[in-house]
Amino acid sequence: MLTILRSSRACSIFVFLFACSFIPALKAQSTEADIKTRLTNQPLFLRGCWGDDKLHFDSAGTLREKSSVVAFTLCGFEFKDAHLKQDKLILDGRRIGLELKDDEQFRVPLNAGKIGSQQDESIHLEVAASPTGDYGPALDAVFVNGLPNLIPSMPSYWRPYALKYFTPIVESDASTAEQTSQQAPVPKPARVGGAIKAPKLLHAKEPTFNDFARRLQYSGVVVVNFHLEPDGTVTNMSIVHALGMGLDERALAAVQKYTFSPATQNGIPVLVELNVEINFEIY
């Protein structure tokens, strides 16, 4: 079910710089005990958003083979155990999904297999031994600890949402960003209403579920903001309200294929900003 909403206000996107995307280990990660202490009960994500469940890394933490890539909301990692061999480190855990319904974050184990007989999706990682015996740098390259540290590597369509909901913004930061925005104003698209006539949706692509969300019977609504160009094409998409579990990317893919007649002012096509609701329902 698709519902087009008028944008109530233009989006102002502020870019914040992060000092780093991880906190260096305080001591060498050279024993099983050190590694287990570092990884246990941490909100970890696979830095490369790798979709494969068996991954092999060199001593620097660089993936040795190609892997499929998934949304960051499907690349969480829950550490289970570590085994230190003479030539490598073996890490076992399970894949974790991120639910974002109602703009809150919930880490949920993902399932593999057929509905009704599914089980936790296990992940097996192997990291080649470091010449120094310290696995800390490799672990830094493989994992991101926490959502705020993941933001710098997120696609642009996630940034406004992530900055709003994944990282607290203090008033001084917001004030500085506002001043910067005022110094370098960005042209804004028109709003539908009054002399601006609404566009007409000519064709809508229905979104599709992924297997992870379907197995968990997870559903809800994604709200996507976008610019509709004078030629009727969709550009500058961003997520206003997310759902997680990889469904946000499915929503964006569907909106990208929408076709419109353009919005007009006095019969002339104009650039406008719109929101659209994408409803994922389980039948």
C-alpha cells in the first residue's frame, strides 16, 4: 500500500565529523581471554556489511575473498566464542538484525532455513595470525562497535536519519550547524500547495520482502523523502522513518522506479519535495 505525503518542511541535513570510527584497544589482543573480553556483550557490526557467513581475513583484517554485501541492519554480529590457533584466530557468533520500528533500535537474532524449521544464522570468521601476535588491529578492521561508529560509512540516504536517531546531538552542535547552514544556504525545492500543483503517480513499483524479514514475520512502514525533478524523475532520496531488517533499502529501490507526471506552477514543471510511505505487510 502506497501513500504519498506532502512534505511539511524542507529537510536540512547537517554533516558532523566523527573523531574516529573505533576506539583503539588499551592493550594487545594476543590471548583468547583478551579477545573474549573485548568482544563479549558488545553491539558489534561487520564493518564491510558482508553477507556471507564464512569469512576469511588476512592478518590486517582485510577480507581475502569476495562476499555478498547486505544492509547494515542485517550485518550485526553477536560474539559466541574464540579459538586461538598457531596460525589463526577463529571467531564464532550469530548474525544479528536491527529493527528500527518507531525509531527505536532493537538487535534481533536472524534466522536461516525454512519458515517453521529455521535456526539462528551462524557466522564463522577466521583471521590470519599477526606477526606481532596482536589481533587488535585486525579486529578493528573487521568490526565496528556500536551504531554511532558506523555512521561515517553509511550511504548518504541514511545520514539524516542516523544523525537524528543514532547519535545524540548537543545544543552547541546544532547551533553551529545552523550557523553554517545560514552562511551557505542551499536552494530548496518547492512545496506542493497553492500555486504548486501536485504531481501524479503514473506507476508504482511494489516493494519486496527479504528472506530475513519474512522468516521473522516482520512488517511495518518506511517513509522516504525525495525530490521530484521537473522531468518527473526521483532524486535525492533519504529515509525519514526507518523499519530496519534490510527493508529500508527495498523501499528505496521501489521508489527509485516510480514514474510521475511532474509538479507544475502555472503549467510549468517545477522541482518539489515529497514524502512517500511504503507499507510492508505480511499476508
